[in-house]
Amino acid sequence: MKNNTQRSLTKKILCDIVYKVYHNSQVLFEMKISTRGRYGTRMLLDLAQHDNGERVLLRDISLRQGISLYYLERLISPLVVSGIIRTTRGPKGGVSLAKRPEKIKLSEVIRVLEGSTAPVECVKNPMVCDRSRLCATRDIWDELREKTDSFLESITIKDLVERQNQKMKSDKSMYYI
């Protein structure tokens, strides 16, 4: 009798928590790109926007984007290793894109800075769950990963520059009193 009462109480508490979480945040599941992915993408966008054949100083990107210099420095290494950017030391040193903006896909950037876009662990590593082979929900999460990857694959840094230019153009055409 005590076990049934404990289970019932535990179930009620869990239901209350889920109800409160759902109603307070309106979302139970969020797929997020971390600060690494967001800031890395903004850094590449900034590099593409200021691509005049010369290296760009990280300090300048930091000021324009409002991202700490220390954080940007931590993002450089994986982007250099993957061939997305290059760095040069010295008086005329700085950072530049290693490829044309139209050749850098957002999927590559996110993969380098974030890793897999799988929303659950069993999609990228089926061995973590005994049910993976027979699990219909895993199939749904895998389809979500495929669609996310496909979407990110369709966007280049050049596309982001064009979107940013459109936003800047429309902001300048606004009349403020």
C-alpha cells in the first residue's frame, strides 16, 4: 500500500512540475545553438562584410559585434583548423576568410563550432539506448536533424551578408522623429 501511495505522490509531483514548466515557459523542448555557434557566425559575417583584401583585427570585430575579445580568441583555432579562416601575425596581421563567403556554408560553421545538430544523443550515437533500433521517436528526431542540416547547408556566409545589408538598408530608410 505504501509503495502505491509513494508512486501516486511521485507521479502527481512530476505532473505538477511538468505543468508548471510548460505553462511558465510555454516550451518543454528547445533546440539551441550555443554562444559558440552564434558568436562564431557573427564573427564570420563581420569578416565577410569587412573583406577589403586586408586582415581584420579581432579587436575591431569585438567592438563592432559586442563580443569579448577573449571569447573571439577561443573561436579562432577550430575555424583555422577547418580551413574557414586564416590568421597572420605581425604588424599587418589579423584574421581573414580562407574561402570566398559563397563557399562557406552555415552547416560547416555550426558543425565545426557546435558538433552534431542531433536534438537527442541516440540520433548521433544509437548505442546509448537499447531501444534505438525499434524506436519510432528516434526516427522523428533523426528526420529533424536531417532537415536542420539541409536548411543550414542551404545558407552561405554570402547569404548572411546579403540579409544583413537588406536589414541595414531598411533601417536607414526609416524616418525617426
